Amino acid sequence: MNLSSLFGVVASLVVFIVALVMSSKNYKVFIDAHALIVVIGGTVAATTICFPIKKVMKLIGVFIRRVLGKTRDNYPEIIDDVVLLAQAYKKGKTAFEAAIPKARDPFLRDAAQVLLWGDVNVPAERMQKMLELRAVTHFQSYMDEANIFRTMSKFPPAFGLMGTTLGMIALLQGLNSADAKNNIGPAMAIGLVATLYGIATTNFVLTPIAENLSKQTKEDLVARKMVIEGIMLIHEGMPVKFIEETVKSFLLPSERGDDKKKK
């Protein structure tokens, strides 16, 4: 479980609910089915026009798996596993083959399998290009998920304004009634609820999710680059210490985990 993201979700809900309760003595004024249908329904409908419906239906799973789920990339673990694979590779094919399943990163396990292709005569440059292609494929797939949420974040404010406009039209049509003067205030309040829903949906939900996924995707790409560099150095037969320090070079000193090892 990603505690940081979970805290952010809970904090957003608390801030929004507290703001509603403190803004009016009658909190029920903020509950309007018409506004909810226009904003949420309109956003979903517009999103299905932009993207295949299969991808849209998977967004809840993406949120649970990638935003609330445990962060996959653990750089110190990747460095340690690359070092263990490098040490095993020095001992021979049998030791290296036994060490691969122990690697905790799925991409590292997958990339390490390439070094077992003893019967395939492929230049190192081609092998590296193939691994980089796999990394880019994952990057594009994950970034597509972030872009869907980013695109969705554009719709709620517009549909909120549309809901408010519809409410104002209905209000103006009823101005010729006998009690129109008494109904203007409540009717305008209800009409503005749609705008509130649109702003809240974009800024409390969709935009933060998009930014979270974008950040995770970039971190994932760094992790995959570390793996590729480590595997290629192992293939070249470089010293284990050199491999370790080269892989660490992708990170800032504070991210390398050296302090934890000293303790």
C-alpha cells in the first residue's frame, strides 16, 4: 500500500467535506443529483469519445494498482540484485541461472534471461537496443494511462459550467411566477453546485492522479535504464564493483541507499 497516496486521498476528502460543512448551515444544498449526472456523466461520455472504452473501464484498476498500490521501483533493491547477478555471472552459467529468480524486479529477471542465449550470436548493440525497446514500450503504456487521466481533468469544469448554465436557464424561465423572488437565491445556489463539482473533481481527483502516474512512470523508466546498463555491463564481463557504481550513477547520492548499508 502506498501510504503517501492514501494519505493524500483521505486528506483531500477531509478538506473538501470540512469546507462544505463550514460554508453553510445546510450542507444538503451541496447535494444535487442533476449536477452529479452532468459533471460525472459528461466527463465519462467525453472520455469514451477520446479513448477506447476498454481503457476507460480499466482506470479504476489503474488507480488501485498504481496510485494506491505499493510503489514498484525500489532503487537500492535493483542495485543489490544487479550486483548479485554480476557475482553469479562470474561463477558460471549454472550459478547465474539460479540467481535470476531471486531478483525482485520483474524487468531485471526478464532482461537477465537474455544473457542465457548462448546459442544466439547477437551483437551487444543489438541486444541493448532490444532491451531499450522493451523499456520504451512499458514507458509509453504507463504514460498513456497518465494521459487519459490528464485529458479527463479538462472536462469536469466545462461540464460543471454547463450544469450551472442549465440551472440559470431554468431559473430565468421561472421569473414570471408569483414566488420567483423568493426562489432566486436557492435556485442560483443549486445551479452553482455543478461548477463546484467540476472544480473539485479536477483538482482533488483527476489532476493529482495524472501527476502521480506521470511521476511513477518516469521513475519506472529510470529503474529500467539501470537494469539495462547493469545487464550490458555484466555481458561485457566488467568488474562487479564497477557495475555497481555505474548503476548507482543513475541516482543522486541520497537515493543510492549507501547510508542504510553502513548502518
